[in-house]
Amino acid sequence: MEPLKNLFDKEFIRKFTSNIKKYSPTFDEELYVSLVLSKLETLELKSRMRLISSNLEICLKNDYKENIKILKLVKEDFFKKETTSLQTMVLSDFVEVYGLEYFDISLEALEVFTIDSSSEFAVREFILKDEQKAMKYLYKWAKSSNEHIRRLASEGCRPRLPWAISLPSFKTNPNPIFPILNELKNDESLYVRRSVANNLNDISKDNPSLVISFIEENIGFSKDCDLLLKHAARTLLKKGDKKILEIFGFRKIDDLILKDFILDDKVCIGENLNFSFELESKNKIGLLRLEYEIDFQMANNKRSKKVYMLSQSDVKSYSKSINKKHSFKTVTTRKYYLGTHFITLIANGVKMQTKEFLLTKP
């Protein structure tokens, strides 16, 4: 798979600068290309974006307001026709770098640049600078006719947006976010509703009771909203929160019996851990959420636990069988350490049984 950073390559730079020149005769195209290409190949994705945006100010040779007018024209011409949504984010990044002292001009620009792209990273700097003023824009955006702008209203104020700066005040007190989430919880666009779910999931990590209350107040009114709420509750469900499990119908099944839990006693890095088991009940099992938790051996005798989903369904029979493989293939997001690991089976938030296995060299 081609690395995302390669979206910002020499060809992109030359097309981008040529398009700017169309709308800004004073733009120093030669200097800009020289400044960017001298460093581009050494940088990763976000650093490439910042390199591209930060050198615009030097070479455009206009005041900020005029530069925004030019970039809006470039957005409608070059970015609308020839590029991806990720590439378009260099325009929002320019606003983030140079626009904090021009609040209204900048927020209006982000509204334009987010269409068919996203200004979710850039808008957060404005929330940090003047939360009350910035949130007035987000409240307005939540009522927009454009789904990209509505999504920005939710995505931009997520307390823990991945790859972005966090919003500490919203971690402490997320109440200013809820008018936006209430406005968008029944949005016609799945793209927007997914953002609302992700925002609520962020909030649940610091203020679970507020999210539980929101879910209680809104569940049962529509299928789309119920799916949103279920996705919003994913962290709470993984934590086995009894209240949230109860809300979604995952009751403790008192007569549920675990049978024939079979597990490989060892697995090599790069291979699969195989395990299987059967659940039985004297009554029809009903709503069943099955997960497994792996307790990983880490460096310096430390440990790290992670919960994985097995299945989630309404079981209309008296038993359910599971066969599963867990991959220990090397990935960039997790480093594996040799030694004893543990796996625990979980049914509707209740830990059923734990077994150990050994992770070894190939």
C-alpha cells in the first residue's frame, strides 16, 4: 500500500504552485518550489503538510485576507477537480498556522475548506484561543445544509480527536458540546452520525455518566439513532459497565455454562493463537455479547490488557459455539514480548474463565 505521505510529492507541489500562480501573479513560484522540495523527501505525512502550508506566507506576498481569497479560488479550481480530501487539508493547515489573529476571516475560511475535505484539526486551535467565540461558529455549522460542515461541528470539538491536540476544557466539562450532538444525533448523513458517535465515545472516557444519561434519554426513538448510541458506547461496553450493558439488553445470564474451552498452549510470533469453546444454557440464551481479553506480557515485567470482540447477537438457541484465531503477526502498532500471556473469555461483561499461553520465538 502506498504511504499517505506520497500524496504530497513533487508532482503535487508543482501542480499546486502552478494553480496558485493563476490567481496570484506576484506569487514567487520558483522560491516556493525550492523551499518545499529541499526538505519534502525527508518528512512524514503531517510534517509534509506543515512544510507545504507554512511556506505559502513567504511566497504569496499579500496580507492574510488577500491570501485567503486566493486560496479559496485555488480550492474551487485545483483541489475540487484534481486532488483528494487529505491533500486539501493543507489549506486548513495554512489557516491554523497564520490565521489565529484573524478569527472571523479564518473560521469562515475553514467552513469553505472543510467541504469535501476536513478542517477538524485546524479549528481546534481557535477553540483553544477563544472557546466561546469559536463554539458560536460550531453551533451555526451544526445547522448547515452541507454534511461536511455539519460534521466539522461535531468532529472539531471532540475532546480526544486522534492525531490532533486535545481540548482539556472539554475533557473536564463537555457540556458545551451537547447542543451540537443533540442537533446532529438524528442527522440524515451517516458520515455526520458517525462523528457524533465518536464524539460521545471520547466524552465517555472522562465523563461516562454524562454519556450514559445521553444514551438513556435518546435510545428507542429511531433505528439510526440507536445504532449511533451503540457505537458511542463501545468503550463503556468494552469496560463492562453494568449500566450500559443493561441499557442495551445484555443482562447477566445466570445459568450460562462455559464448556470445552480449548486453547493452544503456545504460539510463535507471526502465527495464530487458536481457541474454541461452547456456551450452554437451560433457556434460550438471548442477547449475547462475547469478547475476549488478552493480558499481554510487556517490557520490564509490566502487563497490558486489551479487549477484542468475538460476536454480538440475539442467540435464539440453547448453545453457541466459537472457533477463533488471534493473530500475533508483527504490526507497527504493537510490539510483542516473549513470555506468559493470559486470555479471558467474557460474556455480557462477565469474565467466565482465564487460561494462559506462552508466546515464543518463531
